[in-house]
Amino acid sequence: MSGKVTIFNKIEIAGIIIVFILLAYRGVIGPGLSSLLLFSTTLLSIFYLWLGFFIFTRSLPIDLLDSLNRAHFNPIIISSSILMGVVYSYTLIAILFGFLFYPGMMFMLGSSFFLVLVTTVLLILYDRYQQIKPWFTRQFYSRSLLLGILTLILWVTPIDTRLEILFRDHPDFIEAYQHYRENPEDEKAIERLREERSRFR
């Protein structure tokens, strides 16, 4: 394990930039690129889920063939890399839910915020008593801060306010979503919301 930047890190940074540009576009311009946002965020989430270990240890699969390289991977480095990859993956999906108003978004936003908070605090405490290489821990702090703040903002912002901001030029969707909130079991409300959401694909 070293502080070098690998191809996985470069792909991750590119993915983060693309996703946050699309999120900014979504917030400022409107839902015109919702399908692209859905695709890119899901892809980045899968990337974290499956390759978190290699992203955060800054290693490549071929490095695992070398016994000297494997010696650097202690249990806390392995477990924290995999765990944070899973947490960031879940958090990205929660943010996507918060922007696109999918069912269960408030639970996902709240749970993802607490997951990011708890795992990061545990890592800080462990690092305080058992020193880990600074470049390894700093990468978690920056990502947790970025994703945690965005998740918290989406979570604490009232749903109606978020609707007015993100769908301000689409009153039909706002009306359909509000009707669905009041009648979550109503098949007509569900179908109408589905139709309105399909217009942004």
C-alpha cells in the first residue's frame, strides 16, 4: 500500500466531478438531465461498492500477487476501505433518491448521514490511538465531509421546499407528488406520479 494515485483513483475523481456537475445542473437548471444523473450516480455507486478496497488502499489487483505488498494490508486498512466503499455507495444512492424523489428517500437520507457520521468518527478515534498513514485517513475525511453535508442538507430541507427548488418549472410533477404523499396507497396517485416522472427520462 502506498500513497500513489492509481487508475481507480483517477476514475473515481472523474466520476465525482461528473456527478456533482450533474447535481448542480439539476439544482440550478432543472430535471432535463435526470436520466444521465441516474446513470452516472448509479455507476459511481457501483464503483465504490465493488472497488472500495482498491480505491482507498491505492492499489491494483496485481499488487495482491506480491507478498511484500500484501504485508501492508492490515485488518483495519482492509475493513475500513471496504466498509467506507459500501457507505459511500449507499450515500450516493440516497442523494440520488433525494434529488429524484423516489419512495423511501427520507429514510435513506437520514440513515446514510448517520452511517457517514458514525464510521468517520470511529475512524478518527482509531487514528488518534493507533496512528494510520495520514494520506489514508485524509481521503475518508474529505469524502465524508462532502457527502455528509450534501446528505444533511437534503435531509433537513422540507420536502415542499425541495420540490419547489428542483421542480419549480414543473407544477404537474409537484402536484402529482403531493397527491401521492397524501395518498401513498392510491393506485391512481402512484400511476400519475410514475407518468410525470417518466417525462424527465
